[in-house]
Amino acid sequence: MTSISNTRFVLLVIVMSVLTACNLPRFPSSTPSAPQEEEVETRSENEEETLLSNFLIEEFVAGFPTSWLSQPAWESTDLGIQATNDGQSLTIPGVWEDMTLFLTFRHTGEGAIEIYFHGDGSVGYIIALVNGELISYWEAAGTREVLKRNAFQLDDQWHAIAIGINRGTVIVRSDSHTLMKLFNADLSTRGDIRIVNQGPGTTEIDRLVIGPAGTDQGSAATPALPSPAVLDLSIFELSVEDSGELVVGITNGGPDPTLGHSFTLSINAAGTSSAIPQEAVQVTYRMEPEYVNAFYVNTGQYIDLSQDAFQVTIEISPLDFEDPDTSNNSFSQDFSNKDN
């Protein structure tokens, strides 16, 4: 009995030491007193202050922050700030990397709004809001590459937009709707944020918030979203059924479950027949049920088997998860009539 009691005593000492080191509340006594309740309330306020300190919140009550760099056409108004001339930029200095930008804005007249992540324009993402379209670019050494285009109606109404960048994942939301998702671990951005009014229209902003990566609203009280799932998908087999349908064999190296996550397959086939598409066809696939090891995807794309030979190249692109190793996301194979 003495040995057991000593063991319990040692375990209790260890637990109390860990709680003290982590600055966590101790086990409550059987008769809590009023000061303890005040201590809990004070802790809650401190936690809120810490959360607020992770956000840059600007509502332009006193005009522009002194550290921001604005060209002459940007001016303070009763509603916030606005720019009316073509090409006028507003720069928010900083080493912004993984973060979420929230804007409440409207744009009247022609033109567009462009938001640069890495304000000197040398390397980084550009999100452009134009009438009828949302366009994402990757810019390097002054050259733009279009990453994705989606429909977006730029009108004279106020809109709330959130642009999140987190470890290669870019998510654009507007008015509670997800407009665009991108993932490329090789593209990273770090530096200033620059907002540019393009064209003869007027851009107005009445609230701007920069928060930690993964936050979902322009409010410090909003909890952070969980980090994206991590799946290591790789293509190990490509086959053609007797019907001519392409079938892809895929493995998942984890560590997270596949259930409910989606990806696109870009399929490019070339052969002697004009029936083979010469441009990539994209197929979206949602992984249900849960796949533990290998699984096969019937792509719904068919090859004309009457030709002599053809080549098929397929590539996986994650939609709502991260794939840390993209070197095995592409697969190419040659086929001929005798193979079938």
C-alpha cells in the first residue's frame, strides 16, 4: 500500500508541475471563492486581447494609417477611403505571408480592382475583380500567368470578400460563397499587400482586416478554421477498358482520411485519330467512401480504339486538401491496338 500511495503522490506532483509550466488553471478546490471567479474572467479578457493583437483591423475613422503608402488619388471619405483614377495604388507594408485579407468594398463604373500579394510586383499572387470575372494570376519578373478564372459580378453594391493564403492554398470567398480554390505548394508569396484601382471607375473600401491564416471572418471573435487535410496521392496505373474508357489507379499515402475530399484529373490524350482530344479535359472526383490504400477512378473519358497508337497523360490537382509531394501526381503511358 505504501508503494501505491507513493506512486500516486509522484503522479500528482508531475501533473501539477505540467499545469504550472503550461500556465493552465489548477484543479479547483471543493469550495471555490469569489476571487477565483474574477481570475477566470480576467483570463478570458486576456485571451481576447491576445486574439485581437493577431488582427490588423482598419475602419478608416481617422483616415489612412501613417505607415501606409497611398498615391494621390486615394482619399478619405465619410464612408472610408476611395480611389478614382486609373492605376492608383494603396500599399500596406509588411512581411505578409500566410494570412487572410478581408475587404468590404464596392466598385462603380468601368475598370477593376487588383490585389497584389507582394506589393513590389516582382513575385506573387494577383487577385483581379473585374466586371463578370474573378481572375487569379501568378506574377514573376513582370510576367503574369493566369491560374484560374471564375464568374464574379462586380457591381455598385457593397461586397465582403475574403482572400486566404495558407501554405500554398489560396481560397477566395465573397458574400459567404466560395468563389475559387487553388493549391500549389511551389508558389509562395511574402511581402507587402497592394490594392490598385484599374480603369476609370471608383473603388471604395470601408473596412479592411488582415488576420491569421485560416480565419473565416473579419472579426477577432471568429475561431480559426482547421488546417486543410493532408493527402499524399499518387498515380500508379493507367488503363483502357474494352469500351475505350480511361481508368486511373491511385494510392493515398495519408496521413489524413480521404473521405469527402475532392480533386481534379487533367487528361490529355494524343493519337492518330481526330477523335482523341488534343487539349486537356478536366474531371472532378469526390472520394467516397473512404479509401485506405489503392482505388480506381473511371474517368468517363473514352479513347477511339480504332487508331494505331495513342499517348495519355493524366495529372491530379487537389481541390480541398494539401498534397505535400506533387512529383508523383502525373502519369503518362503509350498505348497501341495490340495492347487492347
